[in-house]
Amino acid sequence: MTVYFAQGSESELVKIGFSRRTWSRMSEISSAGSDKLRLLRVCPGGRVAERWVHRYFAGARCHGEWFQFTPEMMTIQIPEEFQVDSDADTKIVPARYDINVEKRIQESIKDIYAHLRGADKIVASDANVLSRTARNWLSEANMPSAAALIHMLAANAAFRTSIYSLIKDLREHREIGSREAVK
């Protein structure tokens, strides 16, 4: 299995992908569009290596697996620990952050709503759910759905500020993790 760098003759964008059959893959991609591809280089590795390369060149990403060409694409060496065929072949685990997202959401709900008289009814109204469901969230028995969270974000500025703070913290941890993974 290889990670390939293939450049479009018209767009000059570089597709970074992986395949067991690199030459067949080039033909498939070229025949799917009008921009003919030329293979720039291949490197050992599979899906894990491809993900590493995508993160490494994230600043040059245009869309999907397509990137602006940078000269470093011709010389980059994929670290040996990423040169495995599949996720199952690696001991590498997804990045772990010191932020428990579910716990922070539950804390936000409790901090914003629990002290209010009729909190369950207010949460239910903001989230567009039943009061019983809101009571479960307030008691941390379960978590709101994505749709309920979006309703709450739209309805309550304090809750929105709290969740934006969580997003900011996650973004910072991810950026630190990405920089460390590339080193």
C-alpha cells in the first residue's frame, strides 16, 4: 500500500491519497474528471500515513484530499510509525484531550439553569423537549441530543457563551496536539 501525490495538469492541485493499486487509482481519478493527473511520487503507508500527511499539509488544503502544491511534498518523509496499512495495524490511538466534553456540557446546563425556579420547564422550553427529558439532563442521567443542544444555543445567550468557551478550549487542545503529532 502506498500514499501517492498526484498533480492535476490543469488545476495544478495535488491529490494526496492512498491505494493498494496506485496506477489503477490514477486511471480511475483521471477518467472521472477532465483534469488529467500525473503521479508525482509515492511513499510507503496506508490510511494512517495518508491522515498524517493530510494533517501535515493542512495549511495547503483546498478541499477534501486536494492541496496546493508545495515543494516539500516532493521530499517529506512519513515517520516510520505511521507507515502501516490500516488503523488496525497500528498502536497509535486517536489524540486524547484533557477535556471531557460531555461533562462540560452537563456542567454548563447545571450552571446556567439549575438555580432557576422551574429549571426543568425552562430547559425543556429552550431545548424543545419534554420536562422529564430536561430533568434527566439536570440530574446528569443522560445528555441532550445535537438538535436539543442547537435549540438551547439559539435560545440562551449564557449557554451559548459557555459552549463557545468549550469549543475554544477544544480548538486550543487540538492545535497543540496537531503540532506535537507533526514533530
